[in-house]
Amino acid sequence: MDGPGPEYETLGALGSMCMVDDLEAVSYAAHLCNIYGMDTISCGSTIAFAMECYEKGLITKEDTGGIELTWGNKEALVKVVEQIALGEGIGQLLGQGTRRGARQLNQGAMDFAVQVKGLELPMHDPRAFFSWAVNYATSPRGGCHLHGMSAIYEDKEDPLPEWGLTSFYPRHSNEGKGQIARLAQNWAHIVDSMVICYFAGFTLDPSDLAALLNHATGTELTPQDLLVIGDRINALYRAYNYRCGIRREDDTLPVRSLTPLAEGGAAGKVPDLEYQLEEYYKVRRWEPDGKPSRDSLTELGLDDVARDLYG
């Protein structure tokens, strides 16, 4: 192939999760995703899901058209990426993603579908950094790390003082993780709206973003103004999702993310999602069913949205 090599998420999804340790095969599978316009996280996660279903007998060799969809099979990896892209063979099922695929397979396949609201999780585990739990569960488009990279505020002293996030938040504690998720999501909303690379933003503070905006537009925004703008953007996301049928019961995690690991640095540890959601709903001022409160919408200047939701 002639193209870029795989980055972290791609290596994890198409490589480690499928137990394929051949760098050329992983690079080529990523190259196919790029030229076909497919997301490497969802593609790799879905193939890993299919490999587990194959191992458990939920997908058979007859279903795959003779492909041995076993762990570490690099030829199968590349072939299935192509079939997903072209809607051929087993790709017709897997191209729907893990949630729809699991519903079609049934037989407990949903336990292997590592997704939130239909979007496959990236290579950041809520069992390693607990704030990912409430962050993924409430993210506007499901399990997305780019709607708030909350883990960067854990295990760090005074991680975001300009927005009031002081003290120290251990990664395996549930305390304060609702507020961390709120601020991480707000930060993402702001840098996305400014069309700034999230990674470049790691070196910046809210005052830096405010200064950039003020120089560009002549406004006089403060870091606190940006916090409110982030709250407003998030309220619009949630109001739209609520009208589309999203409720608190949808703010959840897959079974795998709440199953403790037997070994490693996070062995035996799982986040308390319900505890985190209680805090998150409180700081976001959402109703128990997940609807932004009328008062919060009005105070954010979203009277029209309040009328849409409440009449």
C-alpha cells in the first residue's frame, strides 16, 4: 500500500481488539477504511464483535461464506473490511454496526456489542478512567471520546481551575465525575465550534480560547462566558435528542464496560454509573427522565427550545 500508517484508535480497533499483530495487515485494513470512507473504530470494533460471535457459534462459517473469522486471522480481517464497504457477504450484517447486528443475531450477542446508543466505543476504557462512564453514557452521539475527553482531568491536581475544577480526582473514584464530564463536554463543544483540533487544545486554557475569539471577533468574552456557551450547546444537543426519543434509560453502558477485569491495572474495578449520572443530571439541571429543565433552558436564553419541550 501507499498511504498513511494507522494511529492509536486504528491500531487498537483493527489490531489489538481483533488480535491481529501483523502491522502490514492492520495498515492495509486501515487504508481500505480510508479509501472507502469508513470509521476505523466502528469497523474494527464490529469485526472484533463478529469474531467473538464466531467463537461462540452465533456466526457460522456458512454465514461468512467460508471465511474463518477467528481471532488473529489477518486475511479474514482484510476480507471482511472489504465486504463491509461493499455490502457483500457477512458485510451486509456487520455494515449495520454492532447494535443492529446483535439485535439480528440475538442469542445474547448484545453482551458482545461494546456500544452506546449504537456507536462503538473508542480505545478508552471506563474501567481504567471512571469519568468515561458518565461521559460516554450522556454523549450526544453515543460512545464518542471527541465529545469530551474527560480522562485528561483525572489523576491531576487542579485540572481546570478557570472553570472551577480544582482538587484531585483519582481515576478509580466516582466522586466529581459528573462535573468533570460536563466540563469536558463543554470544552469539546467550544473547540469544535471554533474549528480547533482537540489535541491542540490540550495546551490551552479557557482564557486562551476566549482571547482567540475576542481578537478575531472584537467581542469581550470571559472564560465564564465560554462555560455558559458550552452549557447552551449541550442543552441544544440534548433537547434535540430528547425530541428524537432519547431518555435516561438510554444513558447507559454496554455489559462489557461494567464487567470487572481479572488482571491488569484496573483489575476488579468498575465505575458506578448510576452514582455518576445522579451528579451529572444535577449539574446539567436535567429532569429525572433526561429532559433539560424548563428553568435551565430559559436561563441559557433558549426560550424557544423550552416552548418546544414544555409547551
